[in-house]
Amino acid sequence: MSSTIGKIQWGIGFIPKYRQRILSSTFPSIKHFKGVNLVEKLPLHNSSYRRKKWAKVDAGEDAFFNLSTPYGGYIGVADGVGGWEDVGVDSSHFSWTLMTNCNDILKEKLSLNDYNITHNPTPQQLLDLSYKRLIDSKKVMAGSSTASIVQFDKVNSLLNTCNLGDSGYIIIRNFNQIIYKSKPMHHFFNCPYQLSLSPENAKRGLDSSDSVNDSQTSQHKLYPNDLVIVATDGLFDNLFDEETLSIVQNEFINISPNMGDSYSNSIHFSNNDNYDPTLLAGDSRLDQKVRKLAQKLTDTARRLSYNKKRMSPWAQYAIENGYPEEIGGKVDDITVLVALVQPTAE
């Protein structure tokens, strides 16, 4: 088997948290690229507002993108800070714009042939370009968001990363070992580092002095059969590392290390402009497992978030910071992107 990386197979799961008290014991099913439109309603200046239509899928205040390039690809997530809803601001507008800008900037470079392995933007550069475009466009009134972007460099078999806040990523090798997990960045309890836009008439202490330069950057060597999981804090607050690893092992228990060589690169992302439909080349058992893993991680984190008695990662974090009453999971938007690195064809 080749030691260099080739195909990268993608999967994703996402589900928004409830916006109101639960009146039913029935949980919603996870929506996976069904082209579901958000209900377009204007935001109200109270906590009962409904989100406007910023995307064709509803991931709550989470947002995401993926794009393949001739030299690999990028995936990213952003988690809009929900506190803005108290003043009638929908943070999903900020987070979706941030991710859509990333996607658009890369597509523009590809269309202009202004893209090669030596001049392509690093994740941090891409986030900076996206954030500046968001501010310059003046289309977003206000908002804040964390962000995590990773770049797959197939030429050098590298993963380049940029992380700001408590979204993050995990690298799993051979389906049985977590070799790296990004560290969350907080100013204080439940206040992650974040990019912000706060006009003078909307300031309520939610604006932040954080910049793209505050983000953590890293580079990792990639090998065939590495799994890269990029997610918002809804995953990490509700699943311990060993639980994540157990789910991975259960999904890939019958997959041999060489199996990916004979399977086509697939996963497509409906008709949302943030997804790259050219990734779809067909279906295979391995592709389905990648997608199923993303769904399983999302669904398990969602289910555990409603367990009020569980000593969750969120509860441990709260207790360590002087909030012993925060027992149980954390109900939140959950977005999980999974990428499986495959070897080059021999």
C-alpha cells in the first residue's frame, strides 16, 4: 500500500438544538443534505426569534463548508455565538457568511487558475480573507463565531489547520488511536475565542477583541487510513475521546487497511453552494461507512446532550471552573465533518 495520500472521502452530520422548551418526547431526525430550506422569518428582538434563510440546511447557529482542489481539499466549521439572539441578531448569518466566504474565495482562485500548491491559502490565511470580506461587505449586521478550518495537502501528505475557539478537530490513526486533538481556546468559562462584528448601536458586551492571528495553527503528517474529524463544541461537550474512538471502531471493525484502494471517492453535498458535488462518483461500502460515522457521532452526541444526570465533558469542564450545578450533557447545535484519507493507487 502506498504511504502517500490519495483520495479523501467525506461525510457529515448536523442537527440544530431546540429553540424552545421540549413539548414532546420525540427527537427530530438528523438532516443530511436533503436541501431542507430554513423557514424565512424576520428576527424579533426577543429570545423567541426564528432564523432567516441563510442556507439550504438548518444546522442552527453552526455552519460548515467543504471544497476539493487539485491538491487536496478544505473543510471547515463555524459556531455562531447564540448570545446575540437577546438583541435580535441571528449569529447563524455571521457563521454561514464566514464559511460561505471561505468556499467562494477558494472557488474564485480555482476559476482564475490562481491556485497551486505553493500559493494556495493556508487555513489561517483563508479565515482572514473570509473575515475581512464579511466585514467589508456590510451585509452582516452583527455576530460572533468560533471557527476551525483544515486543509488536506495531498502532494506533501500534510494536514494544515487553523482553530479559534472551542470548535476543533481530532486525528485518528488506523481507526484505533487518537494521535491529536486540538485544544479549546477560552477566555473564561463558556466564553470561547471568537471573531466578532459589533456595531456601536448593538454592543452588549458580546463583542470581542480576538483576531484571526489569535488562532492556533498546526501541521500534521497524514497517512493512509487516517480519519480527521472536524466538529463544533456540541460534539466535544457531549462525547469523551474514548467514546468517540469506540464509535469509530464499531463502524470500521470490518474494514481492512487496504480496502480503500478499490473504492471510488464519493460523498456529495446536495445543491448547496457550500458543497462540492463533483466529489460524488458513486456509492461504496466504505463511502457509506464514512457517512454513517458522521451521522452516528452526531446522533450519539445529540442523545447524550439530553441526559441530565451524566457526568459529561461539559459537566467536568463546568465543575473545574466552579459551576458544580452544571451536571448533564449540553444541549447545543452539533456539526461533525469526517474525512477518511486513502492511499494513492499503485
